[in-house]
Amino acid sequence: MDNHMELLGRNDVFQFACSNKVPCFNACCRDLNQFLTPYDLLRLKKRLQMSSGAFLKQYATCVSGPETGLPIVSLKPETAPELRCPFVTPDGCRVYEDRPSSCRTYPLARLARRSRETGQITEQFLLLQEPHCRGFEQPHTQTIDQWLADQGVEIYNQFNDLLLEIISLKNRLKPGPLDIRETYQFTLALYDLDHFKVQIKKNNLLKDLDLDPDSIALALSDDIALLKLGHLWIKKVLFGC
């Protein structure tokens, strides 16, 4: 049986539920190919009480994306043959409250597009029905909107849309792979926030941004504000925006 994909809008209804009572519980946490967004990593490193640099070293790999030329950070699975998520246990996910956005959204996949002319984000959702998943046999229905709210996805999507803007700028203004310095800057500002904070203090990285002292102080004390500032900084240093 092959995967079945269905295109849905926010008000469409689908049947699905997942819990430890479903026979395939934890099966989707194997054969891992898990990309991490900047906000994913922020939540995970805080949950594990690790620095961003330590998390990247222990739990992540980074390669250059073949289409965008931007660094792609992925969660490092446990060794073959199962390639399990490092956070899965027999009782479920040990970082469940801070799990990545793709885990939260499953069995949906969000397709977002950003207009070059208006900057407006449009979105659709794919319902992915995989042969191993028994969650579709459960007698529970909800709309896409209800599922996203229940899973706490919206804050993740807000940050993922900031990354989408950077990808759009990259495709339009700087096609091809980034050089070594640009790759370092991208990874620093979006994924290695703790080191980014050090470099802001040490090397005055924000001198070219029109920021008031209160905004800088907030970013240095709050990772959410720092990540937002990181997106602004990348737009400035890579694209002059």
C-alpha cells in the first residue's frame, strides 16, 4: 500500500488520533529524516537545558540544501537499522511539549508560499496517510484549524514564515550556494543563538541595524526576541535588506 496524500484547507475535516493506545505508537519516530527549523532548535535546547552549540554538536547534522543553497539542519538519528529519534522512549516522546513543528503537524504537511509582490503568505495542507499509521482508524475527527490549535503549531509557523522570507530573498537575490562566511553567519544567527549572543556583545554585530538600546537589551535577555533579531540581521548582512 502506497502513501496517500490529500490537499486540504483550514476548514476541512479529517479523521485521526494518536496515543499510546494506537497499535503503531512510536512507529513514526523511526527511519528518521527530521529537518529542524530555527524555532524547533530553540525550543529543544531550552527543554534539554543545553546551549545551542552543545545541541548542534550532539543532536544535529548540517548540510547545504540542493535547491536553496542554504544550510539545512537535521536531527541526528540513533544508529542503524532503526534510525530512531534520539528523544523517543517506549512511553513516547521525552521532549513532547517542545517537539519540532513537523512532529506537531503530522499527519499534515503545511505548504506555504510567500508573494514577492505583497509579502503575503498563502498556505495549504497535505494530509499524508502512510501505510504503517493506524491513527486514521481512530474514531475522532477535527478540522485542520482545530488540529493546529490543539497541537500548538501556530507559533512555530510564525517563525517558519520568517525563514520562508529569507528563502525567498535568497532565491531572488543570491542564487547558488552560500560561501563559507555566509554559511557561518546564517547558522550563527538562526541556529546557534547562544554563540550569536556572545558575538553581538564581543564584535558589535548589530551596528548596521537601526535598533534602539531597549530592543538590543531585550534580545540579549530573551531567546525569542533574539531569534527575531537574528532573522533581521541575516536579511541585512546577506541581502542588504
